[in-house]
Amino acid sequence: MTSCYVVHEAPVRRVAIFGGTHGNELSGVFLVKHWQENGDEIQRTGLEVRPFITNPRAVKKCTRYIDCDLNRVFDPDNLGRQITEDIPYEVRRAQEINHVFGPKNSNDAYDLIFDLHNTTSNMGGTLILENSRNNFTIQMFNYIKNALAPECCPVFLIEHPNLKYATTRSIAKHPVGVEVGPQPQGVLRADILDKMRKIIKHGLDFVHIFNEGKEFPPCTIEIYKIMEKVDYPRNKNGEITAVIHPSLQDQDWQPLNNGDPIFLTVDGETINYEGDCTVYPTFVNEAAYYEKKQAFVKTVKVKLTAKGIRSSLS
Amino acid sequence: MWPLSCVAVCGGTHGNEMSGIYLAKHWLRDPMELQRSSFAVTPFLGNPRAIEKCVRYVGQDLNRTFTTEFLSSTEAEDEPYEVVLAREINQTYGPKGSAQAFDFMFDLHNTTASMGTCLIVDSEESLLPMHIPCPIYLYKLPGEETYSINSVAKAGLALELGPQPQQVVRADLFSQMRDIIACALDFIELFNKGTVFPAFEIEAYKITGRMDYPCYPDGEISAMVHPKLQDKDFLPLNPRDPIFQTFSGEEILYEGNTTIYPAFINEAAYYEKKVAFVKMEKHMFSIPGLQRD
């Protein structure tokens, strides 16, 4: 059955799974290393699935990055920069990755990249969407959410004129971020790894079913769209003067209303949220974001609709 | 025991364990809540360079550097930062083993393990710490020399609060650590003023060894802490209970003959040494009464 509301999308043949974009986010590191030794569980007929460690030097040192954050340097300036001796390691690495899995924005780029991350925030198994008009990815997220239900699988849309960042996965036609927490940096929790593994399994199943010709009717999913970053209160020397309030700690994706506590100073004073609409905070107390001046991120709940899709070769 | 007159509180012995760092920084700006009438309290930051970089250590673990070997080594050009630092700390708060050393040192730590609030003491012979009301872990193996920062003082203990990721400050643990220090300082004040603390019996955990991760020939770990063991610090681990799960889903069981009590289960800093958890036995100790001379 075909309908005029169905978009014909090219089949997805080349898939990559990235681990170790941040070298201390261990679920992805160990999953990718395991799949490089024994890739049976990620194979599907009709597609190539390549597990890959993106930042091996950071992985070896079990640190987020060596010189700069790899997950922020896939913009045109850095990808086109001339290689000199003092170029940051991650910029050089980004160009290598773009060469193998890209080039970004070209027809030769990989169809789909799953980029595996952990967070110290209580975000559960979150899927990160870069483009609100990517029907294929939204349909995949709908499929994964249904497969994991009743377990929650929040979808976080990072499309924003200033706040969107140039991720490693953005070189693919369909970039997918997988962010699972809470897990401390440098720690491997079996339950968190298992959650990430299930998300990948369902993601790959979706690709396979799509390639085989199944039509996915239009769907609508609830997503959280990024609005604004909120920094910690700081003194004139730039030092943090308050921490995430106990009422906000671990409450990622829960409604935050005007007057709700968000920070607690060392003197016991509460600082409340002031805003005219309910927001849904995420990345609450993420370790790596202290240096990025981000205590949490405000999102709004939005319904996103994807057109029906079907593989163009079926 | 003589009354205590000089007490130190150290935060940031490990530069990424944030509760103690934020507390020490606060006390350095405003020491009022540390004041007690009968003794002086000095807050300080253990490892400033590691704190600045927000890492556990720069050259080597400061909290393993307070042995005779390092403290009495001669200065050399290429020695690790922490060795130089340990000698300075020993000068200021020690010398270790001497009559001039500080009477007591508290050392503030966090762990990624679910250890709640725990006091780490070298052995049950440290009388004063044993009287402070909290679960107690006795860390020194028989015959082992003390190596921790608080061993510089005549007596000391470490506060270990978790779970908290490295580089993160959780408000709940920050408050808890602050409250325990306040309580401990109140205790010292009462002791100094002549309060008699009667003898009592207490259950405490004594280290017997460490359990390493299974590893591949290349040294990489080949299994994770089993979900049934994860977060079960201080709970009994019985023979044949699962302890690890491989990436292919197989279970590895505990092969000991007796029930043990694990701690530091899945501590991030111990991956470097491939230690999955520490094994302990539970003992009942009779603690003699305490009164100042």
C-alpha cells in the first residue's frame, strides 16, 4: 500500500556505532570494543554495521578529551582547517573521522551513525535528535520508544540557532545520539550498559525492517526541545557559589515551575526558578558541564510529527 | 589521652572528590562554623594542583604517599609533584610520629560506590575515632605501614561519602559531610571538657583483601560488576553469589568459602589498579572507655 503522504527514503546500508567520543564514558567504549571482537549481535542482513572508537587517546587515558572536546569540532571551520603541528589532537582526529565516515554533507557520507554517551545526570536512556525534519530518525525513535515501553525513553531535540553543537555523528545523513545515565565518569555499570545495548538493538532492528520494505505510517512523538542553558551562580572571581538544589537533583525531565528551588548556596539559601512557563530540565548536574558553564538545560515539551516513510527500493 | 589542641580538616586530597573541596574552600573563606572553645581547627586543601585540574592526582596518588620511603626521601629534580607536596604537608601538620604533630586530622573523600557515610580508620586501636557514631571500615592490612594523609597527625580518620561521581557536587552529600564534621568537632569539645565516654561494643568492618576484575591477556577488564552486586556495599556476599558479568552475559560467581562484606564496589579510581571491590569481615570490637587525662 502506498499513500501520497509517504516519503520514499533511500535504504540505509552503511551504519556506524561510535564509542569513546568522550574517553571516560565507558558503556560505549566497552560495547564497541566487545563488538569489534564479536560483532554477531550488531549484524543485520542487507547492511554494514561498523563499530568504531572515535577518540582512542582519550579512551586510553580514561579522560573526556586530550586537547578539546571531540564532540564540538565537526563544524566546517575545524573540518577544513589546515593541519599544522600545534593543531589540537581532536581537530586532527575529527578530520580523519570525516574522511572515513563522511565527508559531512556529501553523498558519500555514512547513512546512519549511533554515537554512544554516558552522563552523570539522571537522564535514563535518552535519544538525541539533531533535526526536527528528519523523518527517518523520528520514525526510528518512535519505534525504539514503543519497543522499550513501558520504560521511558525521552527524546531530546538539540536543534537551536545558537545552542546546537557540531557533533561527531553529524557527519552522517542520519545522526543519532544515545545518552544513558546516571553513570559516573570512569565507571562501567552493567545496568546502564544493558540499557544502551537494548536501544542499539531496537535501532538496528528498525533499520533492517525499513530496508526490507515496511511502510511506517506518519507518527507523532513527544519530544523535549532545547531552550536555554542555565549556569551556576558565580561570584566575581567566577567561582561557583551554589550547587544544584536537592529538590532538582536527579529530577531530569520532571516539570520545573516558577518558584521551584533550583540552587542551594553554601549558607543554606535557596535560589528559585523564575520563569513564566513550565520547563523540563535535563543534563542536571552533569560533571563535564561545570567547565561549560551549564548547571542544567531548560527544555519545553513539544509534539513532533514525522511523515510516513518507506524504503525507495521496495 | 591528653585533650586535643590542634585539629586539621583536609579537603581535596583527591582533586576530583568535590564535597570536601567545596567544604574546605568555604571554611577557608569563613571558618566560623569550625570554631570550638577548647581547640583550634585548621582547614586546608590537600592537593591544590589536582584540584585546579579537577583530577585525582597529577603525578601519583597523594593518599598513598605518606610512607617513610617517600617522606624521608631526598629531594630530586624529577620527583612526582605529590612527593614534594607530601613532604610539605608532613612539615606543616607533622612530622609523622613526632610529638609536634597535629593531634587529629579529618580527611574528606567521596566515592562512586554506594557506601553511604563511612569512617575509614587505620585499626581498632585508634580509640577516639571508634567512638564517633558511623559505620566504620578498618583499612590497614596486618604488617602494612600507614600511608594516608591523616597518618601525619597523631590520630585521624577519613570520611568517605558516596555515591557521587567524580567532579560532581551533590547538595545532599555536601550537607551530610558538613554535619558529620560538626558532630565530630562537638565530640572532641566534649572530650576536651572532661566528658566520660563509657566502654561499649561496636560492629566494624576489617579489610581482608581485594577482588580484582577478570581481565583479557592485554590487561583490559573482561567483565563488569554484576548487577546483583552493584550498589550492595556492606551487605553480605556469600559463596556462589554472582560478582561479575561478562560482555557476553556469563556470570562469574564468588568462590570464597565464607561470607564477606564488600565495599568500594565499582569505585572509578580503582579501575587503574583493576580492583573491583574490597573484601571485609565483620567483627565485634570491645572499645575501652574514653576520658581525658
